[in-house]
Amino acid sequence: MARELVVSIDAMGGDAGPGIVISALQRVAQRHPDTKFLLAGDEAVLSALLAKAPRLKDRVILRHAPDRVAMEDKPSHVLRRGRETSMWRAIEAVKNGEAQVAVSAGNTGALMGLSMFQLGIIDGISRPAIAAIWPTLRGQTVVLDCGANVSATVEQLVDFAVMGEAFAHAIFGLEKPSVGLLNVGTEEQKGNDEVRGAAEKLRAAAGAGLAMAFHGFIEGNDIAEGTVDVVVTDGFTGNIALKTAEGTAKLVGQFLRRSLKRSLLGQIGAFIASGALGVLHRRLDPRAANGGIFLGLKGVVVKSHGGTDAIGFASAVDMAISVVRADINSRIVAERARLTALVPA
């Protein structure tokens, strides 16, 4: 039987507040009976909500935090004055060994800043990155960075590739994940100096025996195609691509619903095809893949979308549990050391 796992939750983060957190944890509790939850937040508010959540009885540890991080708070401000916030306390529980992973739907910049400050960065990794799972025509793809770093150097892009490979290996069970660098074209001369430099280094490392299949450059349409298992880019580009994909999925869903409701024949067709439409809805639903993991930290932190509901937040907690069980950090450390040995700086 798997050992008991404790997930630390920033219960006051996000747009919807602690109500959706408690609803989400009731779902997670059913799927993961060997998991407990440490909730950081206003104890009076959380106690009242937990009184109406019988599934969480004896599964929750409360950690009082009188303050919360607002979405508009600057990371520097939170670092100086945020010790009494639910976000700080949630990460602190991982730092102190009381929990194995922290989950928050709060301010992304503040969450990354506090995580780096309290947990530190894995030796040999230049910068952490946010990794997200995207649905594709061939299954699923890992994309990083999705917003932690506005720009990226050659070294950082190489680190993102190593971390993404470890993530794909652990979560998807792939022995040698394929990795591609997002670029404006697939020709070797395309792209800026950083992208071309990272490609040169990754090509050399893969040829020398690194545990990844380096595909080379890919373009934006290759993400949805599932051309590679891991897509590597800077946080500026990755975040825009992520938000564009989410918006496009909602647009397609809205167009489809309006088209089917436009006529009686369309409504009859929708009824007949309800099963297939249900499958399509689930594939396009961003809540199913909600949650970006901060890779590269000496500890595990997962960021949920701030505006998600209970279903989406539960998906983020599910991802957090999977990442801890897979022990991704051990593979990151090993592969980064191998890359350094194969292709010295």
C-alpha cells in the first residue's frame, strides 16, 4: 500500500475563494484515500466549510493564516510582508517536511517568488519553469515554460528540455520522450540566437546518449498535432500560446453550441450525437488539464488557474499527487548531471 501523502493547500488563493477548494478536496479524497490535506487559511472560515464536508473528516490539518495574497500584489511585497498569508504557510509546510507538495490558485508571480525563496532551486538548474499538460491529436504533450520566465537564455532552454523530459518520463511513462524547441520555422537557420544555441547543445547531448529524443525545431501547429512529447519555449511565448489555446477551445465550444441550437434539425442532430459531443466537451475542457507544475525547485509546487472551479482545482491536486508519486526531481538531478558530463559548458 502506498505511503500516506500530505498535500498542502493555499485555501484562500484564487478568484472563487475557499468554497471551491473544499468542494474540490471532497472529490480528490474519494480518488486518493491515502492522502491528507493541510489547509492554510482563515481557520474560522475553513472550519465552517469543513463542518459541511463529511468526506474530509479526519483527513484535514488546519494551519491558521490570517492574511491572503491578492492577485495584484507584487512578489517583492509578498516576500517582505507575506509571512502571515495562506500562500506562505502552504509553501512553508513543504519546506518543513510536513507536506510533500503545495497547491495554490493564487498570484503566479508571488507563488513562484515564495517557492524559490523558501524551497530553493535544484543544483545545476538555472531557473524554474512552469510546465503544463496539453491535449493533442495523439494524446498529451508537456509544454514549458508557460509563464515563469519572460525570456530564456540558451542554458535555461536546455534546462527546460531536461525538466520536461523528466516530467514526460514520469507522468506519461515514456522511456525516451521526444523534445522539440518552439520556433518560427523548422529550418536550422530560423530563430534567435538563444533558440539556435539551445538546439545545438541538445542535439549534441542527445547524440551522446542523453535520455531524450531531440526532434529539433517545431512550429505552433505542431503542439496540437502532438508532434513531440515535450515542447520547450520561453515563458512569454508559452503563456501566450497557452491562453490562446484555452480561448480557442472555448470559442469552438460556443460556435458548436450556437450552431446546434439554431434550428430544430440541429437540435435533433445534437440529441443523436450527444455521446460524441460529450467526449468532445471533455477533450476540450481546460479544467481536465488544469494545473501547472513549477519544475526545478527543491520541492513540488503546483499552480492552479485562478478562475477555475472545483473540478479544475481537483485536477490540479490530482496532478500534484501524481508528480510526488513519480519522484520527478530525482530524474531531473540525474539527467542534468548527465548532460553536463556529455556536453560541458
